[in-house]
Amino acid sequence: MSHNALLIIDYTNDFVDPNGALTAGKPAQQIVPVIIELANQFLAAGDYVILPTDLHVKDDPFHPESALFPPHNLANTWGREFYGPLASWYTKHQTDPHVYAFAKNRYSAFANTNLDNFLREREIDALTLTGVCTDICVLHTAVSAYNLNYPLTTGQTASNVAATFKPYLTAGQWVTFVGSSGVGKSTLINQLIKEPSVLTSGIRDDDDKGRHTTTNRQACQTASGAFIVDTPGMRELGMTSSMSKALKTVFTDIETLAQDCRFKDCQHQSEPGCAVRAAIDAGSLMAERLADFNKLAIEADYSQLSAREIEQAKVKRLMGSLKTRPTKQN
């Protein structure tokens, strides 16, 4: 007999509580009723509730996250305890054989753990994911599960997602939905206006992605008196060749500093005599600003190249970054 499992990922004080070391804030706190409801539904159906949770050692020199984030989810600390109502729920159900909490030390709940064996031994063949952080641990777990051929869903329903937009839909307010083609903008709008007035299509069978359906702009009025504008999805977003000139105008500070670099083709990475890096070290230029400049400059360089030329440019850029610059002789 096959089963389903709900994975509640990293829903701890450090990630959710306002005083947590890496709190995701109110959005993370607001989903706790949905998480508890889902957990109860899964147990009532005879399915499983699994709680993969980070476990870290402070200042671990061998763990890559030590250099990326402040200490969090440390063993035997308040920060690693489950947040609020979930802590109470777990205390009540932790002896249930269908409830399984375990430690992980990487983003994915499958990395360095027995999760895959646990699922297959119990004939669990479909997973529902929820928790935090959506763009890191939940995302990495989803990718791992997909590569292991587990069908996936998320804990959010369309109506739950729609409810988060209501504070913005006051009388007379205009709201526009913009995004990639086929991601579900029109489906969400239908939930907000409570009637299927916007044409939608099902997902494609070959890749489980949405179909491009909306082909014109249209405005719909909600019960609260707000207006929502649906727009055709963007199939591609890129930069034009003229952006190279625009970058020099927007980032005049970096362009000016770069004139004092020792090498004319300085990439502002680790080259000796880099005036841009010196400004960052001195605190007169933010590292984030240079990172933004580099990303946009690369996009501008690639904008007029063919796919093959882009790949060649990427290889050339990679090899260039591996070269050791000669030091200036005194």
C-alpha cells in the first residue's frame, strides 16, 4: 500500500521566530496554521509527517555555511526547537510511528541522510513540501526529490496563496501581475476575484509546466473594489546592446575607479593593483554594487552573441579567472 508524506523543512525558532538568528519574519509565521492543518490531515489519512531540521556546530571550519550565515540551528539551543504551534504539535505526536524528525547538515533533506531509504521502506511514493526557507532548503530538497522520481506538491493551495494578497486589494487600488509565461498568474487572479473570468490552461504533460494562455491585457474588479490587471507572460527577458553604454552612466563610480587599476583588462577580482577592490576594502564602495555591475556587464556582453558564442565566451571568462596575474617588479 502506497503512502504520501508531508515534509516540514526547517520550521524552527531560528528561521521563523522574530528573535531567530536567520528569521524569515512574518511570512514564515503566517503559514503555521496551514502547516498544522496539513500535518493533522496527513496523520488522519494514515500518511507520514517528516520534519527534516538543520543541525549545525558553531564555527565549523569544514562546513560551507559557516562562511555564509551567522550561527543557527545549533545543537541543544532554543533556536533549533520547532517554532510555536508546531512545537506543541510535535510534543503531542512525536511518539506516533508516522511522525519522523531527523537532523540534516546540508540544504537538501536527502543529502547525507537516510531519507530516501526511509521513504522507500514505507512505500511512500509522493511528497508534499512546506517549511522554510523556500528558496534554499525547500528548493534543494525539491530538486533532490525530483531527481529521485518522487511526485511533488507544495502545502499551499491557490486559495491560501490568494489570501496573502488581500491587504493590497483595497477599494480603488490598481494591482498588476507580471511574470514569466505559464507560471499561474491568471489562475491566481481567478482566486482573487472568486470567479473564473480569466482564461487558463492546464499544465503540459511533458514537463509539468504551465501553458502560455493570456495574450492581451485585461482588468478585473475584486469584491473589495480593487482592480487587477492581468498581462501576457514574458517568454524572455534580456538586455539590449545599448545597455553597455547605460552601465557606464549608472556605474560612473566603478568606471572612474577602474581607470586607476594596474591592468587595463582588470576584472576586479583578485588582481594586484585593483583600485576597485581597494575602494571596497577601504569602505568607500560596497561589494554588492560591484557584484551588480559585474552581473549586468556580463549580460550586456552576451546580449548580441549567438548561443555558441556565449558558451565560448563563458569558457574564455572562466579560463581568464584562473590565470595568475604577474606581480609588479619594484
